[in-house]
Amino acid sequence: MSRHRILQLCPLSPVLDRSLSECFEVQAWWTQDDPAAFLVAAGAGIGGIATSAQLGVPGAVLDALPDLKVISSRGVGMDKIDLDSARARGIAVAGSFGTLDDCVADLAMSLVLDVMRQVSAADRYVRAGRWTQARFPLTTRVSGKRLGLVGLGQIGQVIARRAGGFDMEIRYHSRRPVADCAFMHEPDLQALARWCDVLVVAVSGGAGTRGLISAEVLEALGPQGYLVNIARGSVIDETALVSALVERRIAGAGLDVFADEPNVPQALLSLDNVVLAPHMGSGTHETRKAMEDLVLANLQHFFEAGTVLTPA
């Protein structure tokens, strides 16, 4: 019995790559000398795609696969997959929904704690031998502070539960109120920024949220306010953010995502009021295994039952 043909757009992990090859006839797109010519010659008959949220599915790839029926992506970001085109063609799209909420929320709270208590800056202070010369400056308490959430989806709700353990008061901003939610919905993002002590960004990327955290929102956050972003770099006007941090018009930021990864604005590298992480929200052994298991399971379930387990 012939195996289903899938196009794997990038290496995912040694274990997942091997499992995909055992279950399907895998075409490795990234190894082709001329990927465009390869798609013209071999695109017909490819029924599935395995990819990552960071890469998504380039439009030219989507257009070149007339028999494509399913896309399985490692990650929850769908901003690099044309969902409208996929829906119009009846292509099922799956992500790693439900697998990474805890670890991303853990990192969000780690960044809140780090930037407000200046843990990373204090570590550098000790390592540089400066503690023998002077006491480290006072920092900002986290417990009992006001946390504003931009987005209250699956990850946002887990962040809210974590913040509750620190007795933080929580309000959130989203396009519409979340049903059966105990937290106050704030329809005005600038008003939320003015109210909170720390603004945590947890919305999806894409055209609808590009530049959502604007210069005006940062101005409303003000010189006592902190920003944490575990969403997508595109959600923040990065030029405005860099300026606000350099000029101390906001108190600090914890950033796991950037506009042009892995390139980080040079101006941020020397600032002690910024905590920088290399897009590691889902980067634990446990979560990555769960994500990768789901990439495979979504493809298998589709080819067996015609549906994916975790649809976009």
C-alpha cells in the first residue's frame, strides 16, 4: 500500500523528522537546489505539509500544490499561513494548540518577575564585582500590582491564573469580552495601559494586530510601567519601543519575540531595564515533545479520518 506524500518545509527535530519519514513519503523542501522547480515537477500528488509556526507556508508553496489537503504546523502562530486561501480550497490546517500554554505562561511570568525585580541585571551586577562597591538599587514589587493582559485566549488565561498567585489585579483588552470571565474587560487599550503596572502581550500575530502596541500605548503605559511580550514581534511598534526604553519613558520590558528574529535591536543590548530572551516560550523538552507528537498525530488522523485533532 502506497504511503501518503507530504512536503516537509523545514527540519523539525531528529525524532519528528524520523517519525514523519516512517509514516509518510516525505519530500524535504529545504534540501532542494531549486525549490520552485521542484514544486513544478513534483507538487502534484502531495497531500500534506509539515511545517513550523516560524516558517508557516509561503504563498508560492500553497499555490504550487493542487492536491494539498492538510497542513500540520508545530506551534500556535498562524500568521504565516494564509488561512483564508486554505479555507477556500478546503485545506485543513492544524496547530499545536493546547500543548504550550503552560510553558509560555511560565515564561511570561518569569519575564514579569525578572524585569520588575531586575534579576538578570542583578546577576550581571554580582558577576561584575560591583556588589563589593555598592548595594544594588531598589527594585519594584510584583505582588499586588495591576496586570493588564492584551489578549485573553488560551495562553492569556493561563497567564492570568499565574498572576493570581501573586495577588495581582487583572484587567484585559480584546476585540470582544470573553464569556464567563471574572476579569474586567477594557475596550480601550490605551486606558488599560494607563491603568496597569505591567502590560503583558499575549495576542496572535498577523495583519490584525500589527503595531497594536503603538507609541501612544507606550506613552500611556508611562515611566512607571513595564511591558512584557511573549506574542509576536510584529504586535509592537519596535522602533517606538526602543525609543521609549532608551529614553526611560517606560520603566522596562521583558521580550521573548522581536520584529526581525534572530536580530535584536542593537540599542537594547546594553540596557539594564530590558530582559531579552531568544523566542523560547515553548522551549522545554516536555512541551516540544508534545508539540511534535501533535504534528504527526494531526497528519495521521487526517489521512485516516479526514479531520485534524487541533484545527486552526
